[in-house]
Amino acid sequence: MSPRKATRKEPLPKSDAMLDRIMAFNGANGGGVLIEKRSNGYSLFREDNGRSIARLRPFGKDDLVEIMRWSHRDKWERIGDFGPMMMPLEEALRYIAKDPMGIFWG
């Protein structure tokens, strides 16, 4: 199954506020990103070529998410040397969009 297929699969069994917020951020910033909920997180892919951008994994019951990147080993990896990089969802989405380390959109 390709993770690059769709932004949503119908029907969804229940509302997913985090997925809705990610999709809203994408739309408000010009689109171009496919979002797929998989397992315990949300994978983001480029719409133009299907490449992996980032993975957001919710942490706890708060708004925190761990940001992961696609590695040269063909798997999601943590960012940072001292544990996972975690931020509130909106901040994480802005961080990925800005890509200050050049690891998401390259």
C-alpha cells in the first residue's frame, strides 16, 4: 500500500481533530502536501513527487508532537542528538514548512 495515495480515506470512524488541523494548515499555506494517518502518527508527503517530508507522532494527551524525518535508510528517524524533537502541533508545522535544517524539502 502506497502512503502517497490520499489525504483521507472514507469513511472515517470518528473525527480526528489533529488530522483536521494539519489539513487546514496545509490548505492555508498553498497545499502541496499529502497527509496520511498511519499507526500512531501522521506522515506528510510532497504532492508533486510523492517524496516523504516528515512524520508527526503525537506525544501524550497534550498538543505535543514528535517531529521525525525520512532518512537515507528508508525509514523515519528522530531529529536531534539529545532525544526526540517535540513541539506543539502548530509550531511543528511551521518548523517543517520553514525547514531551517534543510532536511524536509530537499
